[in-house]
Amino acid sequence: MRVAVRGALVVGIVAASAVAAPTGTGNAANWSPLPDIAALFPAAGTVVGVAHPVVVTFDRPVVNRRAAEQSLHIKSEPAMSGTFEWVESNVAQWVPDQFWPAHSTVKLMAGNLPERNFDVGPAVIGVANLSDHTFTVTIDGQPPSALPAPHHRPNWGQNGVFPASMGRPEYPTPVGIYSVLGKERDVVMDSSSVGIPIDAADGYLLDVEYAVRFTQRGLFVHSAPWAVNQMGYENGSHGCIGLSTEDAEWYFNTVNVGDPIIVQENGIEVPRTVSG
């Protein structure tokens, strides 16, 4: 699957191509002088999802972007090709063209920093189907073996298929391929943050549990106990993907930052490379 991820881990995207060398090391050459690298993610020893980009922050704006890109070496098995996206004058991310192999280790060598490894966890892929009002989760290509207990209405017997409610017509959940940006056990959702006054007819101020963010503008997969009767039947949210509390808790505890969320309608998703 081509990973054209929306909702990237940093805001905004300006694309420039890069391809990993056949040996498994990203196409690179030493070049000096370059700004020092102030931060590199994923951090050493962390476990991330299969769609997680490599994010490099330099200590000042980069003039020679190509040289900066060539200072990043990425080694994986199998070798991965990918694309650099400059999201700020001093921040670039490298997005693999395919999902990282699940249960693998990736080696990073970048500029002035010591070599580091990060680990890729299981492939926890969530697919939101706007037409079917479902959120389907697979782990390493299979339905999950351990589900919430009691697992309410697993789409009438289909393992790993959760009834869901997505964005209603005036606030549609945008189709595309996203990457999990973060997880918050409890979060206050305030409609004024997206331009809707709290006291407006469509306004809201809610305490929400088990929130998994997948866009910068504030779309989440989260617990929505007030919408349980809509789940599996109709879309009624302001764009988020609402699940029962049990299902949302299970997903929150299962997914890693960087795992993909695919939003599709009638079985079709439209990959985009613009942050949501």
C-alpha cells in the first residue's frame, strides 16, 4: 500500500523525493557544513506504528535541503524507499512509501547524532467505513483475538468490526490515509477551537475518554457513549470517529502512535498528503 499519509506527525507539507539505497540505507552522502540536528524521532528504543515517519529537526533553517536529506541514513530490512517532506524551514520528515514491516527494527544515522534504533510494533490498522458506519481493526492482517469484554455488537458477529458513528454530512470525516499522532486518556473537546461557539446549535464542550488523535485540527477516534444508538446505523459526529466506551478503550490500549487509520467511503479511500 502506498503510504500517502494525511495528518502527518508535524504540520504542513512541502514534498521532495528521496529513495533508499539498495543496501537498505537511505540515499546519503556526508556534506559539511550543515546545521546540527536538534531532535530526531522516533526516539531510540521506542515502539511505533507501521506508518510512523522519521522526523528530523535542525537547530536552524536549512539552506541546502538536498544535502540535509542526504545526511539521513535509514536502514531497514527490506530496504524502504520514501519521500522527504519539509514541513518547516528546519524540520523535515521522511515518509516510507510502504508501511514499515511489522515487528522490525529500523536503524537511523543522522548528521551529528549517534546511531540509534527504533522498533516497529504490530500492524494495527483501523479502517473507518463511512457508508457502513463501522471501524474495523486488524492486527498483522488478522482480526484481533482479544476483544473488549463484553464486546458490544461486533457488527453482528464479525470479529474486529466495531459499530461506529462518523461525521454527519455538514461535518464529514475526510477520506484518506492518516497516521495516529497521539493518545490522550482524557481530553476536553471544545467546539470553539474549530470556529463553532460553544453556545451555538452545533456547539459542544465535552469531556472525552480514550481519544486517539489522527489529524492536527483535532479529529480523534474516541469514546462516544452519548452516540451508542447511532453506531452502526448513521453518522452524527462533527468529524470524529465515535466508538462505544469498551471498544474505544480497547483500541486506545492496542494502537501505537504512527499506526494507520484509513477513512473510506464505499470501500474507496482517496490518499492525500495534506495535514488535516
